[in-house]
Amino acid sequence: MSDRRTFLKQSCGLCASMLGIGLVLPALNSCSSIAAIEANLSHGAIEIPLYNFTVENNLVLVKNKAFEFDVAIVKLGEGNFRAFNLECSHQSNPLIPTKSGFYCNAHGSSFSFEGKAMKAPAQNPLQEFKLVLNGDHLVLMV
Ligand code: FES
């Protein structure tokens, strides 16, 4: 009888740990080919050359010491780019890019590439920056 109890306890523990792995996987499913650039801020703007975007890579992370969080530039289609502050709108935690958007490992919120909150507890969209397409580069206004 005690062997059966031990078996059930261990089995339930295994199921619980498998469930936990299921919750963690989206965070581990992060994109492996993201371009990250250290950009210069000049007069409140940053220029991002379009060659950073490739067929395989529709996401560029812009890093600058003036920013508390990285800025994600997402290519949603031909000539359609958007820029988001990678700060979780729930309680100000850095977001992790994934294959389907952005993930917050503080409390599990996720956001689409359009900046929309997809999973609670975050309710609000990500802060978006103005972005202008100018020839062969983007101009990020911060
Ligand atoms: S700080 Fe991101 S989900 Fe809470």
C-alpha cells in the first residue's frame, strides 16, 4: 500500500514538473537569429540601416546606453516597420524576444509583434516609438 502511495506521489510530482516545463517552454523558445545593434543617438533619433533585416530575420534589437530597455524594430511586411520599447507594461520588466512576439519572465505575460498584450497579467500594449522609413534606413525617434 505504501508503495502505491509513493508511486502516486512521484507520478503526480512528475506530472506537475512536466506542466511546469510546459509553462517555461515559450520562454525557452526564443528566436536564435535576432540582429542586435549598438546604435548612436543623435538629436533624439537613431538611424537603422535596412540591411539589418533579412529574409530570415524580421527583428532587430536596438541597444543604446541612454535606454533602460532595448528597442525592438519589427518588420511586419514590405515597408511596414514598427518600434517597441521592450519594457513589460505590467511591472516594468525587460522582455525577451521569441518566435511569436515578446515574453516577460517575471509573471508570464506575452506580447505580439504588434505590441499587443496577448497573455495576462499585462493588459496594456507596449510603448511604441515613431519610426520613419527614409531610403535605405529607418529613423527611430526617441
Ligand atoms: S512584469 Fe511582466 S508580467 Fe509582470
